[in-house]
Amino acid sequence: MNDWPLTHRTLLTSTLAAICFLLALPARSQSPQTPPAGLVRAAIQNELADDANVHLFAWKTSKDRGHKTQMERDVQTPDGVVSRVILIDGKPLNPGQQSEENARVREMLAPEQMQRKLKDQQEDDARTRKMLEAIPDAFDFVYLDSTTAPNGHQLTTFKFTPRPGYNPPSREVAVFTGMQGELVVDETARRLAKVDGTLFKDVNFGWGILGRLYKGGRFLVEKSEITPTHWDTTHTMVHFDGKVLIFKSLHIDENETDWDFKPVPPMSVGQALDYLNHSDTPQDASSPTSSGSSLASPSAARSDPAVSHTRVLALNSSQSSLRRKP
């Protein structure tokens, strides 16, 4: 995947690690028997256990950054994610764009490049784990409603607000003190399914850098069941304004969708590039037709390009970008 600056990977990782599933039916039910905090804690423990395992997939990604959209094919390898852009603004790459993409792909073959990206990814993973572990203690949860999904799973929605008196253990977690929204838990699977959060006040954040996010920033993260034992982030929408290092303006307005997940064997970087070169041609590449507002069924997340389907977001003072982790 494209090599984005550290400040951009910082925010979404430091904002939250959260997730989605299933298009719910409108049937209401009684409040859950398990206390909300206990249910959220159990779901997060399952997220952490899933993240501790290695999951190798190929998938498609559509990125909308306001001024342009692009589609790429991605492959997770033991050395990190390898990607190739196949469409820009819905069209195959022109000769100039193809030349730039070929140069970027060739650069991926450099061992030091992959080692640096893998190191960054591992650092992001550790930060994400810290954020996830803090959620049950950082927020109070109030039951809103429950719905039954098409596969029979129970989806329960909670409102979350900062817990009074919570003392953030780090600058990374401090962003939670200014955040509120709704969180959906798949009670049947005991997994986080969706997080929709908004900043109700300005907050400071730190993740190797210092910054400030302004009131009104919003993120939406959804996750879907990819296999019976693995869920993955499939859709992320983020809008934030703020400052980095006091004087650099920060603006993020992004929407990323991931779909068509397929398991792959372990590959070297070279093998992954060869795999991408022999995958869909631009003319054959399908794209998602919906974005973000609907929850997907497990089978759709695996193969239906109409399903809106991310995980680690990070920020930079001059540009914004999205990056996945397995």
C-alpha cells in the first residue's frame, strides 16, 4: 500500500480501533442481560485475540479523499501489505500515472522499504491494542436498542460518553475524553460491530507527535465477519480538522472501503507483486456501489463488491491517507 507519513497513521490509530458487521432488521428487543460495560469488554477481548493471530488475505480497496478516488488491489504478506493501484477516478491509469505506479511498486522490492513499513505497522498495532484496552474504562455505556440481523445474530447499540473522573494513562488515550457516540456489539459473536464517534470539544492528542483536534470531528468505523474465525475492518469514514505541532494545519476528509477478501498463502514481496500483476485487469475490476451506511452480511464482505467495507487511519499535516493492517 502507499507509503504514508507517520503523522497520518497516528490519528486513526490514536482515535480508536473499532469495527462493523451486518445489515440489521428493525426489530426491537429488551436490554441485554449482560451489563453494557461487561459486554463491551468481552467484545474487545475477542478483538484483541483475533488481532494476535496472523491473517493473510488479498482484497480490493476503494479510497475517496475528496479530490480524487482510487482503487487498488492489496495483498498481506508476512513482511507487510503490498498494493497496486488499478483505477484513478474510475479510469485505468494513463501512461504517466502508470509510470509513477510502476516506480512505486519497484521501490517496494527494496528490503529496507518493507522493513521500515513492517516496523511502522508493528508500532501501530501496539498503539491500537492500547486504545482498545482503554475503551471499557474510558467510557460509560447506555443501552439504546437491539435488532436481529438476517443471520439471526443479536446486534445491540449503546451510547457511549466519557466516564467522569477518568484519568487517561497516556496522551494517546486522552482523545477519548472529548468523544461521544454510538457503538454496536454483535452479542451473538461477542464482537465489536460498529463505532460512530464525534468530538464534542477540542482535544489534544499525542502519538509520537503533539496535536490538537477540533470540536465536530467525526469518524465511522465498521467491521465484518470475513471468515468464521476472523473479522476485519471493512469501512472507515473520517473527518477531522486541527493542528499538528502547534502551527501546522490538519485536515482529513476520507472514506475507505475494503471488500472481496480472499485467503492467500504466505508470499514474499516479489511473489505478492506477481500475484497483483496477474489479478484483475482495470477493465475487470469491480467496485463497491454503496458506501458506509449499511452493515454487511459475512458472505457479502467476503465476495460482494456492492458491500461497503478499514482499519488503521493516520494523519499528516499536509495530506491524509488510509492504511490497513491484517
